[in-house]
Amino acid sequence: MRHLRVVAARHGGPDVLEVIEEEVPEPGPGEVRVKLLAAGVAFGDIMWQTGKVPGSPKPPYTPGYDLVGTVDRLGPGTTGFDEGQRVMGLINYGGYAEHVCAPSDKLVAVPDDLDPSILACLPLNYLTAYQLFRRVGKLERGKRVLVHGAAGGLGSAALDVGRLLELEMYGTASAPKHELVTSLGATAIDYRSEDFVERINDLTGNGVDLVIDHIGGAHLARSFATLRPGGRLIMTSSYASVRGEQSTAQALLGMLRVGLWNALPNRRSAQLFDIVALNKKHPEWYREDLLALTGFLAEGKLKPVIAERFPLDQARQAQERVLAAEARGKVILIPQLGA
Ligand SMILES: NC(=O)c1ccc[n+]([C@@H]2O[C@H](COP(=O)([O-])OP(=O)(O)OC[C@H]3O[C@@H](n4cnc5c(N)ncnc54)[C@H](OP(=O)(O)O)[C@@H]3O)[C@@H](O)[C@H]2O)c1
């Protein structure tokens, strides 16, 4: 049987993606072959493709952090799943393919009656948001958060989870995306025309309890300035340097500053966050939290925002939308439109 798979042929942007047709792979020991229903497209996929991020896979490889699909075949010795069962998982790369051989410990079973594209929002963005707020920040109801890029994939997920946890939320975004930010329960701040540090100070009086900063570099110091005493800055990425808006040196300096702020006695803390590293350290949280999020979704307590669905063979166009910051919510790849 043959299938389509997207390959990042070399280091670079969306233009390095190629679609190949090949024999469907056989699952190895401990693996499950999943027939794709939906795969997420993330800015993180593009970051890894650049090859500038430590630990990124060597080309040629298939990008795709997260996927939802149907169990198609079990590898030798693999247990815990049945053929035909619906699953989702955060596999870090490999999701952009019609059939994916994934380690069984990265998959969780999900109900058949939930939309696969909606479910595909959970493994990367919703899990990151949930673990940032619950596991790392230990935020209780009423705590204040500032989410940058609040209308993006991770940003919109963070607001949806924050609404569930009844947090007081502020979100930066470009003006055309404010309606979405407001509809998710946050106060929108236009980072292009307003000074977000001043705005947060005016709106809250003494700052926020937690700020999520994916921009990196010099932006981190401004995020740190929005914290109230006891507050925490969490750096998730160096987005601006990948988009060429800051140099690699500025991004590295930003990371060093995070370490320095944490070491200095300033009644505020700062740290880096990586969902992949946290999953490795706490595999039990991974399963527990993904199942909790699936439950909230089934109960109608979460409303993931899909920006657009692209057929798999248009992965390049899908990534271009994300890189250009044109998407509102999460971009999804599906095997074929209407499937
Ligand atoms: N560390 C982790 O574990 C982890 C997990 C998930 C994601 N991430 C990181 O999170 C970031 C977002 O990923 P994504 O997939 O959600 O990307 P995305 O959908 O493209 O969202 C990024 C958003 O940032 C906004 N933005 C751009 N410049 C901004 C600025 N200066 N201030 C505020 N907002 C700005 C963009 O729209 P507008 O400019 O139009 O508002 C866009 O909506 C990536 O860098 C990714 O690597 C990290």
C-alpha cells in the first residue's frame, strides 16, 4: 500500500517541504501505526526546520509535532491499543504523513465522536498552556496572566485554558485579531501601537502573576517588567529571531538574562519552558493532563479555534500562513479535504 508523506528535504523555511509517495511504513517494536485524521501545524515545526534549534532532527525528516488518527497496525510486542481505535499524541516530529509509526507511550485513546481537527489542537498547544498554568505556575482562580501572541495557536489555547481556570487574562495581538482575543475572555492589547508594560500597569495597578513570552531577546525584559512581586516570567521560544526580527545573539542574551533574573533577589522569577522536556521528566503528567483536556473538550468546556484546514499535500502553504502570522488559532493538515 502506498501513501503520501511530507519531507523537510534540507534546512530552511516552508519552501524546503516536499511531498513524496512511498510504501506505507511498518511499525517497529513498541510502535503503533496511525492512519492520519488530522495533524497540527506549529511555528515550532518551522523553528526545527531552520536547524538552529538544539536537538532538532536532521533532514530529510517529516515535521509535525502532534497528530490524531486511527490505530491501523500494532508493531511487534505493542499492547494497550486495538486496531480501529482513535488516538492522539505529541510525537515532536513525523505528523505530516498519511500513516505515522509512533511510539505507543506517546499515544492516548480518545473518543470517536470528537472532531479530529479540534482534538489535534490539544497535544501541543493545550497541553503546553495547561501545564504552564497548572503544573508550573500553580495558578489558582483569579490570578493574572499576560499571554503574548494571544490570537495564535498557543496563545488562543492559553486563553481558552485560562478561561476554564477562571484566570484574569491580558493578551497582546495585532489589532485585527482583537475580536478573537476578547471573545476568549481576555483584555486585548495592541503591541504595535501601545506600550504593553504601561498598559498592564494601568490596567492592573501592580502587574501580573505570570507572563508567557515566546518572542524572546530584548522583549523578555519588557515582559519581566509587567510582573507583580512574586510573579513569574516563562520564556517559551525565540520567535523573533526565527522571523529575522532579532539576531541570534539577541536571542541568546535574552536566555542568559532569564537565568540571571532567576538568580537575583528581586521577588520575581524567570524560567525557560519546553513541553518536550517536561513530558520526558513527567510522563505521568503527559497522560493525565491530555486525558483531562479531552474530558473538558467532551464536556464543551473548551472551544479550540481552528484557523484553517489544509490538505496534507499543501503543507508548505499551511506553514507559510503560520510563518506570516496570518492564522488566527491553529492551522491543521488533513489527509484530503472533506475526509
Ligand atoms: N516551549 C514550548 O514548549 C512551546 C510549546 C508550544 C509553542 N511554543 C512556541 O510558541 C510560539 C507560538 O507558536 P504558535 O504555533 O502558536 O505560533 P503562531 O500561531 O504563529 O502564533 C504566534 C503569534 O504571535 C503573534 N506575534 C508576533 N509578533 C508579536 C509580538 N511582537 N508581540 C505579540 N505577539 C506577536 C502573531 O500574530 P500578530 O502579530 O498578528 O498578533 C501570532 O499570532 C512559537 O515560538 C513556538 O515555538 C513553545
